[in-house]
Amino acid sequence: MTTRPIAVPAIDFDRATKRYGTGATTLESISSQVQRREFVSIIGPSGCGKSTLLKMVAGLSPITSGGIAIHGMTPQKARELISFIFQDATLLPWRTIRQNVVLGLELDGMARETRNAKVDAVLSLVGLSHVAGSFPRQLSGGMKMRVSIARALATRPQLLLLDEPFAALDEMTRDRLNEELLRLRDEQSWTALFVTHSVSEAVFLSTRVLILAPNPGRIAHDVSIDLPFPRTESTRRSEAFERTIAQVSRALRSVSAAAVATENGASISDEARTAGAHPA
Amino acid sequence: MKRLGLTLISAIAIFGGLLLLWQSIIWIFALPPYLLPSPARVAHAVIARFPSLVASLLLTAAAAAGGLLAALLVGLVIALFFAQFPWIRRMLYPYTILLQTVPIVAIAPMILLWMGPGLGSVTLITFIICLAPIIANTTQGLISVDRNMVDLFLMHNASRAQVLLKLRLPHAMPSLFTGVRIASGIAVIGAITGELFAGSSRVGVGGIGYAIQYASAQLETDYLFALVLAATVLGFSFFFTVMFLEWYFLHSWHESARVIDQE
């Protein structure tokens, strides 16, 4: 899509900081790089600014200081490279599945025939062709989320931002959609930034997991996930998977413990800070 | 189908029972027709004075429908302004509530004073009482759109007009219909109330409200009953017309309209 050199990272956080009004700092000096085709998950205790970070990347929430570059562009300029998947499927209930999936292309002003062909392709890719004429209310939660994914992929994004997309689903549906997401990534090759509360989901999907600490929100740990691709049901049963989950959980617990200590008015002990995996 | 038949039979039975009760009361208490006419007398009044009854009905229907439609158009425009400009909403919304609380019987004499009697005054009175529920419900529908949905549109650099036409307006349709449904019920009441004050510019010719006053002054109790019957029919048909439109436009996707679907 772009002719820029491959060296330009998909996302470049350069001391990105977020402050609401004169209140406390939500995110403090976030610096990191996400390379193209990486699948990076962000986890952390509630209130650490995970969702805010995602909205900043999308250009939906202004950056107070520092910067975020997406393929070398500002978030607003990069919007056509980005698709956002929300926690709810956010489907328009008065539109059929097909009309929902076409929404992005329609708003982008694509000609009717071109967009119809694209929608047909993405519907069959996600396995939704048979419900194209249905309305959202006729679909289960898992199906609605697949429609939401199809709508996001229809515009052929370079970068996919996902804000706890599977949080409201049952575990089996969630596992299936996780595998589905990786399959789609193989076919379409986008970069993903994925916010979740689930450690096992983060480990299963990601090439890297960023663990955020709260008050102020900052990157506490940056963990590489070295499990081989393709990841399938057998990945979940492997010992390496269990080990990685344990490692990430430990790091997350240390961050959460520190957060609780701060909330209780106690100072953050060095012990709690370093109890987990290696700091970033 | 069997259930529908049963409902129909029970409805007819209840109707018959009520007629019987009505007739019995007249027999037992030996009431004169000017106090309580028998069902047969009312039926006779309906048939004998059918042309003037229909004329009154149509006049009232015209005022009620005119007022309701005008309130729908004006209310929708006001709601759009309220939704697009929060500062206008904050400034003027309290007056919408004022509009709802002022009793129409208090305003009617003023309108009569300014505009004189006739269809225009009655329509205006209907318009005034229909306006508030339409503004309130439509505004609520327009502004209660999920933040994430708006963000979704913003991600595609959608214009304000696109957000309005493709998101806010369709989202507000169920609320708009709720407002119109409430307004349709009070439109007929409003028109008849208006006609009590300003029903006719010519003696002997006027809507249901005017005819009710005239008939009661003349002690034509049987015709009075016929007029009440006509008013009820009118109210019902307004309400069901709106219900049908609501079902027709929303049943494919909206929960509230599906209730009728499942009956």
C-alpha cells in the first residue's frame, strides 16, 4: 500500500503521554515500537490506560505530549490503514450483516460494484456468506463478533486495533475466534495491537506481550512470546504454553500488587516491583 | 389461527354482555332517553344522522392529523437542532417541558382570541400538545447513540451529515415512533378539546367537540352517545395507524416492534 521503506515500524510510540485536563497522568512516556506483522497484546490491571492507548493510536483520543507514528504518519493521517474492533460488535441493528460489513467501504466512498465484490470476498473468508441477509439480532454473540471482524478486514487494513473483542464471549467461542483470527492474519498479513484481560489469550495470539502498570500508566514489562506458529489447539496443551502463561501471570501479578499497594496508600516496595519477570 | 378465533369470540361476547347490561340498567331504573338512551336509540341516531356524524368526524380527523403531522415535522427539526448543538439543547430544552406541563384548556381561549374560531385554531391547539412528546423522545433517540459507534464512523472520517443520516437518524427511529404514538393518542383528545372552545365558525357545522357541546345543549343524548362513539373510533384508528407504521418500518430489526410480530 505504501512505498515507504520496510524499516519504518508499524507503530512508533515516542514518549507518548496522556493527561486528562489537570488531573493525574493516565499514560506516562510510553516508548516502544511495533514492527509490521507483529501481534502485540497489551495487558494490565484496570485503569492502567490500555484502552486509552489504543484510542490514541486510532487518533480518537489526542496525545498530550510525545508522539505516536503509524507507518511514519500521524494517527489521524493513518486512519485509512487502521481498523478498530470494539469490545461490543457495534453492529448497526437496522442493517443486514452484508450492509454492516460494507459500512466502512461505503463511508470511504468506494464504488458500489467494487465494494460488493470486496464484501463477498471477506464474507466467505470469515465464513459468513450464509447469514449475509440476516439482521444482527438473529445472530449469536460469537457470530456478531465475526461480523465485526469481517467489517474491519473489508477495508484491507495494515493495522488492526482490538479492544477486548472477545471479553463478553464464552471460553469455547473465544478460543475458536482466537484461532480464526490467527488464520485470517496468515491470509491477510496485518499488524495487530490487542488489548485483553486474559493472559492465556494474550500468550496464544501474540508475538509480544506488553504489561502495563497503573498510576501513571506505563510499560512495566515487554515479554517476547516465542511459541512456534501456526498455533492451534495443541499449542494450548503444550508445556511451553503453560510456562509462558506462568511467566506473564507472575509479571502481571507483581504489577497488580504494586497497584493495590499504591491504592492502599502504602509506598511501592522494590520487592513488589521486581517480583515478576524481567523488567523491560 | 385458533387463538385468533377464540379472541374474536370472547370480544364479541363481552361486547354483547355490555350492551345487555346497558339495556338492563335502563329497564331496572326506568331511565328516560334524555338521561340514558338505549343501544337501539343510539344505533338509530348513528344511522339517521350519519352524514352530519361523518362530517364532524372528518373535520376532527383533519384537525388531529394536521396538528400531528405538523408536530412531527417541526418536532423532528427541533430535535435535530437539539442533537447537533448541545448548547441550544441546554438553553431551550426546559421550555419543552414547560410546553408539556401547561394545560391545554388554559391556552385554548387565548388561541381562540387571537385566531378566531375554526379549523386553524383547532389544528394549532392539537399541534401544541403533540409537540412536546415528539421533541423529547426524538432528541433522546438522536443523542443516545453508543460512543463506540460514533468512533467507528470517525475512523472512516465520516462527515457530520453521514453520522446523522447513517447513524443517528436510524438509531432514533424507535424513539421517534414512541413519541408519535404518544402524540397520536393525545392528538384526537387535543382536537376535541380545541373544538369545545373553537370548534366552528358557523352555527351547526363543526367537529366532534363542537357537535358534542351542541348536542348536550339540545339534550340530544342519543346523538351525544353516537359522537362519543365516533370519537373513540377516531382515537383508536389514529393509534393503530401509528402502531402499524411502527411495525412496518421497524419489525425487521427492532425488539419493541417484534412483540406484535409474535402475537
